[in-house]
Amino acid sequence: MNCPKARILMSAAVDGELSRKEEEGFLLHLTKCLECKGEFEEAKKTKMIIKERIIQFKAPQTLVHSIMQLTSVSAIEHEDTLFFE
Amino acid sequence: MIDLLIFSKVHKSLKIYCFKLIILPARALVGKTMLFEPGRFQLMDKPDATRHIKTRTKKESLTKEERQKQLEFQNEAVVHLNSLYNYALHLTMNPDDAEDLVQETYLKAYRFFNSFERGTNCKAWLFKILKNNYINRFRKNSKEPGKVDYDLIKDFYHSIKDIRSDTSEAESDYFHSLLHEEVYQALHSLPEEFREVIQLCDIEGFTYEEIANMVESPIGTVRSRLYRGRKLLREQLEEYAKKYGFNTDKDQ
């Protein structure tokens, strides 16, 4: 495997999305190419940073309530139309 | 004369009364008894009767079905509310727009919940609906959401509780010195096509196949966008690190 091919597989390697065969080839390339190895480590770190640093907000309570109401109201409406059929 | 009139009236009403009392039940009885008689009547009448019974049970079971659907929807779909809200926030960069978008998504999802393929990823299905809603709402109507207001985001970050735990404070790596806002800003400085795949992959944890389906591009495109996106993001983060006096080369 050469560097351009390894770069194509880089993200999939980070995310565990490579096939077994691809992974073998990729890892073999890393043992020979320090540049790609460095880039791979950096990419893994970047993923981790995003995962850890991006805050997940809680949906506002008002939104939670309206979603709950939304589903139950449409269910009741449906029941009503059935009775008047 | 009057007597006659009264008599005829009484007679008339009596006739009607008798008709109601005798003829109608008799007709009904005939209709019913025919069902139990052999021959063509049975064949003709039976489907009517079963249809009648079926509609009754259908009414009852539909209500039950509806309740079941509701319960299933809560368990399958409503549990992803926080993720959906965050995705909407990332897309719109505006809390009000995000709320509207999520509401619209759930309304649509509930209406079409029967078409959701059971056993597949419901979160991915919801994200796809939300994305489509977003495109219809903001892109087609050229009603672009407001420009990114970093001060607003900053306030927003400070006003809302962090639901993730900080596990990496001990690490001294320059990356780990970065604040939430900086990573957020760096992510939002990326072109949307890169930001989107990073978000779906790294924050929401979707598979490449799911992402490819959501962004309507081949898996190969998702791969290369992630590769380039992460590279761009890393460069951006290194800029921040340098700005705050971290030697990024030393950490290599």
C-alpha cells in the first residue's frame, strides 16, 4: 500500500470501518511510513477531542412536553375520528 | 265525526305501532335466521355479518394499536430527543429554530411511523427526516438561519448544563487545553459538507453507511470528507493552541 491509498483509508481506520483485509494493509503501511502513522494518530486524537469537547445540550423542558403532547394528542384525535365514522 | 277522526288516527298510529312491533323485528329475525339456513342466503348474508363484527373489533384493536404505536414511538423515537435537538442546533445555530425543527420532525415521524422499518436505526431515520425538514424550511424558502453568533453560543454554553463528563482534565496535551467554545468554533468554521459528516460520525456515532444515506452520497465520499474535515479541524485547533502559547510541535 502506498501513502495516497492509506490516506483514502485513514478516516475509516480511525472509525473502525475498514474491512479486515483493508485494515491489514493499512496497518502494514503504518509500520513502514512514519508520516502516515503520525497522521493516523493525529486523526484519532481529533476525533477524541470532538467527542469529548462538544457539549451535548439537553432539550428544553418545553420542547419535551410538546413532543409528548404531540404524540398523545394525535392519538386521541385518531380515536375520535374512529368513533364518529 | 270527531269520533271517526280519532278512531282513524288511533287506527293509523296503531297500524304504525303494530308495524314497528311486529314487522320490523320479524324482518330482522328473518335476516338473522337466513344466516343459519343452508343455501345461497347464507353465502350472501354471512360476509355482511362478519364485516360487521370485524369493524367492531377493528375499532377496538385500532385504539389498542394506536396506544401501542404511541408507546413504541416513545421508546424508539422520543428517546433520541436530546440528540435531535443538538443536531438541529448545529444546523440552525438558533435555539428557537432548533425547537421548531425538532417539533416538526417528531410530528412527521409520528405520522409516518408505520413506514419506519422496524429493527433499523430509528435515530438515523429521525435525523434524515430532520435534515430534510431543514432543507425544505431554510434552503428552499431561502429563509437562511441567522449568521453564527459566537457570543450567543458562548452564553448558551454557559447557561446550559454539560451532560457529558469531563474525564480528560488530567491530560496535559495541548488539545486537551482547548475549551468547548474553541472546538465548537473550529467545527463551525469548516465548510458544511465537512462539518456535517464529522458531527454525524464523531458526535452522534453513526456508521458510514448510515451517514452516506443521510447525506445522500456514496460511502467513499463520506470517507474522504471525514479525512479532509478532520485535517482542516486539526489545523484550526492548532491555530488556537498556538494563539494561546502551546507549542504544538513538541506534542507530536
